[in-house]
Amino acid sequence: MNRTYTWTIKGGRVLGPAPFFIAGIVNVTPDSFYDGGTNYDPQKAIANGRMLAAQGADILDVGGESTRPFAEPVSVEAELRRVVPVIEELAKDHVVSIDTVKHEVALAAIEAGASIVNDVSAFSSDPALLEIVADKKPGYVLMHSQGSPEKMQLSPQYDDVIEDVLSFFKKSLEKLLKAGLPEKNIVIDPGIGFGKTLEHNIAILKNIDVLMDLGFPVYMGLSNKSLWGKLLGLETHERQNATQAATAILAARGVPIHRVHDVALTFQTLKVVKAITEGS
């Protein structure tokens, strides 16, 4: 594999060049679909983040509000209490992203040391977030979703999921660039599991090349998600193999950024992909 990628983050810092990046998930919530709140305590979350970095995570993605289907939203104050102490500590030695849809949280996180904003709402739930991103110029994950987490899986519908997602990205990218965020700061996430049926998710994964043709690095979040349960009849703790198989296939096709729970396994997966595809 001859292609490498870079991603410009806060302060003009550049991640890469590298063929792949791993974003390790650091949930600071009591209701994470994956860990059930194991790392809700800030000190446990910090320790978990450090462990993920030691296992090979290039980015630590810290979130204080669950975005699983049917999750209840939390207040700005509660989210700040959860994430700011964790970010302040982890950002001393690592690249940290903040997973939030609120401009107040994004701003506080950036001031605490976060270099990337991972926004599952694409600034639709809080238009002021666009202003913060344009002003502070962090790395930015532009994600597609249909509806808010508490309602997105009730009845997702598309005329053509690929064309609809493409249209969304084109319009949203235009807004971001017009607001003043540099193109080199933006990556795109098709939002697997965010307002999509199993068929929609599989169609997106099959046609990932169409999204890559937009010219922005693709950020993929499919770790242990419900599509593997629906496809294979697996409980959450049984989905690691499906996650790694899909990650390998997508990485071989050129997807560079992978947001995962199990960093150690993903590091191995990507190392195998790199060894087999390098120079091809």
C-alpha cells in the first residue's frame, strides 16, 4: 500500500503521514453500550486512555454523553464535569478528541487540550458548534446521521442511502469550508449505525470507495456495533471478530482512520493489512 494520509489538528499540528490511525474510545458515561460505565470514574477513564495509547492508539476519543440508540441526552454541566478532567490529564501526553454535539463542551475541551472535535450531529443540533470549529480550527470529524440518538433507529428511511449520504457530505463540507475551517482539518464519517438499518449500513460499507472519492480521509466507527448483532446474532461482547474482519477489509480498501474499543487487536489487524498490501 503506497498511500499515506495526514490530518491537521489544533494549532496546525499534523498527524501522519501514515497509512492508518487508530482512535481509541474513552467513554466517561454511566451507560456506554460497550463497557456499561466501567470507566465512568474520571481516574479510571484516564487510566483506560493511557492503556489504549500504550496499545497503539494515535488518538484518544473522549466522550461524556452516550450516542448509542435511544440514549438520553445529558446537560452541558454534567458533560463538562465528566470530560474536562479526563481531557486535561490525557492531553498532556496524547492527542485527544472530544466526542460532543455541544459548542460549550467543544470549547471547554479545546481549552483543556483537545485537538479534535468528533461531532455526530454535523453541527445540526447546535449551530454555534460550527462557529467554534471555524474559530479554533481543530481537527474535525464530520459525521452523517439521520435523527438524534434517542430517535435515530425508530424508522430510518432513504431514497438512496449512498446518494443521500453523498449529498449530505457535499452540503456540509461546503458550509464548513465557507465558515473558514481548512479542508486539511476535515475527515468524514459515514455514521454506521446512526439512523440506518442493517441494509443501509452494509450498502455504505460496500460502496465506501464512493465516499472516498470526495477526497477526504474516511473515519470509520463500526466497533462492536449492533449491525454485527443483526447480521450474525451476536451479543455486544461477541462482536470482536466481526469488527476486526470488517476493519481489515476497509483498511485494505483505503480507509485510514478506525475508531475502536479494542485497540490492541486493531493494531494487530492493521499491521497485517499493511504488511500484505504494502507496495501493491
